[in-house]
Amino acid sequence: MFVIKKITQEHISQLCALEESLFDSDNYPISKRAFRYHIKKNNLILGAFEKGSLIGYSLVFNYKKSARIYSIAIDKNHQRKGIGQKILQEIIYIVRENKINNIFLEVRIDNVNAINAYKKNGFKELKRLQNYYLDGADGIKMELCLED
């Protein structure tokens, strides 16, 4: 069983270890300094914890009327167990509670599981992003409109 809670400075070491285990240097993992900045700036960073260990996280940038999901990352040993889905649902709940109208994200075109999960939660494809990733892969920009 896991719990989702807001990441604080005390979680930085676990956060960096998870990030480095999932993203090699060619994919620009988020640095310890950047995570500290985002926590201090009060961007939304949620963590999924199991028995005190961080097994997943999300980083969401807050703007005046929109939010951008920058990253949702789940430990390789815990993927496909619904953790990402629960984090996404919590993001949507928090963003809606803060009266933000739209959530945007970019996703690799070959990440079919993530694309399907986003669509299941109401996200719509806006456009294809040519050569968006460092390895030349295309991306898809998606949006969830929360206005009534």
C-alpha cells in the first residue's frame, strides 16, 4: 500500500535517487538544485511513498490559469500498479481545487501507455511536436480542460 503526499526538502535525496534511476544523462534528469528550487517556489511536487520509501513522484508547474505536468515518474519495480494513475488523479483534484482551468503536458509519441492513461482521464491531443525530445522523438501536447 502506498500514500501520496507533498514532497518537502527532507525527501530530496530519495527524489534525486529515483530520478537518476529512471533518466540517464542523455535525458537530462532533474538536478538536486532544480528540485530544491521547485520545492522552494512551491510548485506542486507529489510523492508516492511505500513504507517510507519514495516510489514515484510528479512535478507540476503552477501558472495563473493553467498548470503544466512536467513529469510523472514511477520506480521501475512499481510501474503498472496504478501509482501513476493515483498521482494523476491527485494532481487533477488539487488543480481543480485551486480554480485552475487547464492542465497541459507533453508526452513522447511512443509512450502509448501514458497517452492512453491521459486520455482515460479526459486529456485531449492538441498537436504533434516534431523532434521534441533530445533523441529526435516526436511528442504530443495534451490538455485537460477543467472549466465547467
